[in-house]
Amino acid sequence: MTRPVQAAGHAETPTMNATGTPPAPHHEPTRTDRLLAALGGLVSAYVSLAVADLVASRVRPEASPVPAVGGAVVDRTPAAVKEWAIRAFGESDKTVLQLGIVLVLALLALAVGLLALRHRPLGTAVVAAFGLLGALAAVTRPDSDTALDAVPSLAGAAAGALLLYVLTGRLLTPRPGTARADRRGFLIVAASTGLAATGAAALGRAAGSPVQENAAASRAALRLPRPDSPAPAVPAGAQLDVPGISPFVTPNHDFYRVDTALVVPRVDADRWRLRLHGSGVRAERTLTLRELTARPTAERDITLCCVSNEVGGSLVGNARWLGVPLAPLLREAGVRPPSEGGPADQLVARSVDGMTIGTPVEAVMDGRDALLAFGMNGEPLPFAHGFPVRMLVPGLYGYVSACKWIESIELTTFDAYDAYWVPQGWAAQAPVKTQSRIDTPRPFARPAAGTVMVAGVAWAQRRGIHRVQVRIDDGPWQDARLAAEDSADTWRQWVHPWTATPGRHTLTVRATDGTGTTQPEHRTGTMPDGAQGWHSVDVTVEGA
Ligand SMILES: Nc1nc2c(c(=O)[nH]1)N[C@H]1C(S)=C(S)[C@@H](COP(=O)(O)O)O[C@H]1N2
Ligand SMILES: [Mo]
């Protein structure tokens, strides 16, 4: 490597360097050179990420540096910050995180570009170091099972480092016959590599990833079996005819999504296996999807909700799931619940991306419809919702029951093992709390005076909704009309026709569950085991 002429250097007298060629005459970098150097850092970083992404699409999309580093950041982020992110950005939280990472990288890239102008080998080495960091993040992700995952970051870093070295060289080498940097050479190299990387990335994306194509093909080929135990028909009166109310069945594309995956795992169903093992399992076994779907199947309507759902929040949905009852599968393998003397009180489900979710064995085996589900509203699970198989246990929040992309089930104890969210401060066991929500009118709506339909949904899975009441301002509680109940495991719509008078009003709702318990007034936050409290909405009724 030839030693570059120092930008702000002190080696004023030209000396022979290691290769014996005379060094180029010295010139001082101008402000424009420094600007270009920073730009060179940016272009190098961009090319580096594009190359890494292209290589990752061939190896494993999750091994791309931004999602890999993002995943490592997510896992090390304190729970309170994650809560805040979910609250502030909702389902865009992952996009925001990745944008944040790209922004930080861009700032670092500008700095590295400037550094390289002062010290070319050092600047280049910093790029290489970032590559190592990305590679380390990729291979230490829980879903990484091969050192190949380091390749995208390393390849990207190599490309980026080389480019930075070349670009900085243009700025340090005077244009022939002048004392000025070869800016034209710089711009030509920067523009052509930037364009080439963009083109390659676009081509790579258009070609698709072989890994993902197999998964998509396996999903397209999956024929859902007919349910041996069909869900009872949804009663006609379960869906109220009120504009603005949440539909009784949440369409798949509207179903909320909460998980830690920066790249949605796309599992090839043909290669998928579910391993069942652990304490009290007499016959450890591994099932293929074909073996699983060949078992007796059940179809059930189940409302799923997230522990991070605040009072009035939208992290809840209701779907018709098709799957295999989990309890008989466990019994066949020799598992008994603690109430029958079984040694394991916790079932730990692990997903292909390393998520772990701990569920009480007693709950799974107490007769409720705990499922290993592969169908959602009549189609194979969407990738974002856990294709090919996820768990569902009515009455428990998703983080303690609903493992997506499940790959193993281990029987253990709560004493012996903390699942993913538990060390972060969330409760190890978390039955769903009763919630009710006003869907319409929306907050700060301005309905006209007269009859206004106040309506929404309420849920208390396992217990069912017994009554919903609405209060206008500080008035008396009035019973809302309940839609027909589908099952105790599904949410229930309700409506209250309100004779609205002009002015500002506060509408409040509360529900009573099937055990006769009414939601408490006082609101609590979502940590550690779910929010509670009454939902209210402020509206201004327009005069006639
Ligand atoms: N593998 C995996 N499964 C997971 C999660 C996750 O992060 N990873 N999140 C859980 C949480 S917190 C919830 S609320 C539900 C959400 O399921 P959905 O995204 O299909 O609505 O999935 C659960 N299963
Ligand atoms: Mo959740």
C-alpha cells in the first residue's frame, strides 16, 4: 500500500515511498475536497450496504447488516424503550428503527470519508471494522446457524473499503499537470459505482431470493385440510350494522402485527419441522407439516390481543383459525399437566428467529382450544402471522401464548427458564384482562345533534362479555345493546344509540365479564401484565 500524501500533513518534503515511486506533489485539500471526501464516505457506505444486501438475498435475507444490527439492538433495548417505541410508532416501529440505523450510518460515513482524507489506511480500516461488526451481529443472531451469515457484511465492507480507498486516492492525487485534486476522476468513480450498486440491487430484488421463493412456493402449494371439528357458524347477530365499528372478523391484511422480527421470517414449509421435547415427554418427536396437518384438525374463532395494547388501543384482532389441538398431541407424548402430577409447569415455544414464549402447561391442557394453527380466515397463515405454524391459546396475551414461526416446544418449569420478555420486566404469566373500546364516534369527532350510534367491541377471552355500559359525561351508566355472542373466546360488539345534544361530551365505556367482574375505573399502563381501565372519547356535537 502506498502511503498517501498527508492531507493536513507535515511531511512537506517529498520522499521515496516503499514501492520506489516518487510521491505525487503535495497539495492542500480545499474545502471542496473535504466536502467530496465526506461524499465519498457516503457513497462507499451506500455501495457497501447495497452489495451486502445483494449477497444476503442469495445467502439469507436476515443476515443483511441493517436487519442484523437492528435485531441485536432490539434484543438489547430496555423493555421500557420498546414499549415507548410501540406506543409512539405502532406497527411502523421497525421501519423507524431501520431508518434510524441508516441515518446513524450515514453520519458515520460522512465522518469516515473525512477521516480517510487525513489518513487513508485508517479510514479504510474503519469501514472494514464496521463490516466485522455487522458480520458479528449477523452470526450471533439467534436464528443464525451458519458462519455463512457473516459473508454479506464482509463482502459489503470489502467493497466499501476498496471504494473509499480509491475515491480518497482521487482526492489525494493531483490531476496531471495541476496542483488540484482529481475531482473529475472522483466524481466519475463515485457516480459509476453508485449507479452500478443501485442497478445490481434492483436486479437482485427483481430476481428475488431463492430462499424466499421456496417459502412462497410452499405456501402457495399448501392445501388446508377440511376441519374435523368446524367452528360453529358465527351467529347472525354477532355483526352489528353500525358504520365505523370493528368488523367481527378482522381481515388478515388488517390484523395487527407485533413481533421483534426486522425481516419477516419466510419459512419453507417443506423443510419445516416441529420438535417436541423436555421434561415429562416420554416420546420425544419431530413432526413435519404433513404429519401435523394429517392429525384431527379444529377450526375456532379466537380473539388475539397484545399485552402492549393500551386502553382504547388497536393491538387486538379476531380471526377464524384452523389448526391441530395441542393438548392431545402433548398427551400422546406423555405430557401431563401439573394438576395430574406432571413435572413441567411451563411450555416454552421457540420460533425460527429465536423468540421464546412461555405458556402455562395447565392452561394449554385445561380443555380450552389451544391450537397449533396453520390457517387464518380460510388461507394459510400469512408470513407475517407465523407461516407455516403458530401457537394460539385463548385467554392469554400473545407474548405468553402465540408463538409465530414455531419450531420447537419444550416442557420445563417457570423456575428453570425465563422466556424472552420475562427478564425485560414482563410477567411470566399473563391472562388477558377485560377491555372495552369505543370504535365510533372517533376521538374529537363532530357528529350532528340527534341520534349518534356509540359502538365498539369488548373482550374477555375465556370469560366472555356479559354486559357493556356507556356513560355520557357524568351521567348514569346505561346498558349498551350487545351483539350476539360467538364464543367466550371472541370479542363482542356493542352499540348504544345516544341522543346527542350540542356541545362537548365525554363518552365512557366499561364491560363486565362472564364472571360478573366489571372493569376497574383506574387506568394502569401495559407493564408488567396488561393495561386496564375505562376507555373514553371526547366529541363535540354540532348544533342543528
Ligand atoms: N416468533 C414470534 N412470535 C410472536 C412474537 C414475536 O415477536 N416473535 N410476538 C408475540 C406477540 S407479543 C403477540 S401480541 C402476537 C401477535 O401476533 P400477530 O402479529 O399475528 O398479531 O404474536 C406473538 N408471537
Ligand atoms: Mo404482544
